[in-house]
Amino acid sequence: MTSTQQLVASSMTDSRVVRSSASRRVRRILRRIPVWIVVTVLLIVVLYPQFWVLMGSFKSQTEFLSNSTWSLPQHWDLSNYVEAFTRGNVAVNYRNSILVTIPSVALMIALGVAAGYALEVMIWRGQKSTLLLILGGIMVPGQMILVPLFVIYFKIGITGTLLPMIITYTVMGLPLTTFLMAAYFRSVPREMFEAATVDGCGPLKSFFLIGFPLMRNAILTVALVEFFSVWNDLLIALTFTTDPSLATIQVGLLSLNDQYGSTQYGPLFAAVSINIIVMMVVFVFLNKKIMAGLAAGSLKG
């Protein structure tokens, strides 16, 4: 074969390789198009309502009543946010939500992690029965116990404080927290705790030196789940809020109605937008930790 024929054969081979590679890329792109369409639709479904609420926070009451529901604001005015912070008392509501949510979640995590360790790692009589008893608390509807709890809190004289909400959130969230932490401890190899025992670690020392550090991602994941649950709750907060100055953010949104019950849509949308933005910022910054915690709970050692 001459050098010319070799060059022609080589170029033909190269062209076939290029065409094959291009066809594979085209097929790969075509296979991904349905996935992209589905993702785009889901993003629109999830993000558009939030965009609509954010745009509504700049509208006046007249625009809400006279213009189309989906129309954009004619004037970009921050007066709704000012009214939400003044008449709506959003700053005080946020303070109350923080003062209720952080202690409640801290107590849930402290008690739940300790209970999960005791129920899954330690060995003692009645271990499984106790776990079933705690899990039974998940099946108790919260609405059934609100009135008896209110009567008890009233008799002991703490209804004018934030303590009723903190106690109720902690007790109602503890069964789920304990169950989740027990599941995370189940994924940790038992040999690690046995080796620590051989080295002279007692149960308490083993918990603080081995169990608790290994649960950091799990603790963050469970804490965020409970944080969003407590922060977004309305029923319990509305039941135990006897003073408007103690209202949380969800109860405070109800105050954006006048004495005749008509809704002030602009300030209401502004307050909701503030709440959405804060929650999104928290989730975006801690998203990787949440995913790591969920992955840790799905593995069994």
C-alpha cells in the first residue's frame, strides 16, 4: 500500500471516529432533553409562586383589587415592608419565633440524641419496649392534647410567657427526633463502641467521645427538620399565644387584617416574602450538610 493510500485510509478512519463520536453526543443530548424538560417544569412549579409573592409585596392595595392577579407592580414601593415591620410588628414576631424555636430544637436534639444512644447502643432490659412506647408518641395527634395542656399551663401560671410553646414543641418533637437518632446510631458499626469499652470508656465517655462527634451531620439534619417544623407551626403558637407581644411570625401574619377582617395584601405578601427569603438562605447555606446527614442515615454499618 502506497503512502497516499495509507493517508486516505487513515483520514477515512478518523472521519468515521469523528462521526461516531458526534452521533454519540447527539444521542446523549436527546436522552437528556426529557430530563431537562421535567426539571424545568418542576423549577417553574416551585419557584413561580415564590416569585409571585415577592412581586405582590410591591403592589398597593388598589392594584390587588383592580388589576389582574398575575400583573406586575406598577410602582416599586417599599412601603409594604415598612408597614409589615411597624403595624404588622414583624420584627417582634421574628424575635419571638427565634426565642421559641432555638430552645425547643436544642432540647429536642439534646434529649433525642441521648435517648437514641441509650436505645440503640446500650443494652438493658426493656430496651425495645421503651422504643415502642416512645414511637407511640408519634401517633398521638397534637390537636387532642392542646386543650388539656392549656388548662395545665394556666393552673401553674405560665400562660403569659413563651414557656408553654417551648415545652409543647419539645415534647411533641421528641418522639420523632429519638426515632431518627436511633436510626442514625444503628448505622454506626457496633465494633467502635465495643473497642472503646475495651479501652476503658464508660457509656457516658463513649457517648461524648465517639457517638456525639459521629452524629454531627445527622444532628444538623434532624435539627433543621425540627427547626422548620417549629418555625412554620401555627396551631400550637396560636393556641398558647395569649398576648400579642408574644406572637410568633406565623401568628403575626394574621394581624395584617383590619378590624373588619379585610386582608391587607401588600403588607401580608411583604411579611411572607421576608419569611421565605430567610428560610431559603438557611437551606441554601446548609444544603450540603443536610444531604450528608441524609446519606449517613441511609447506610447501615
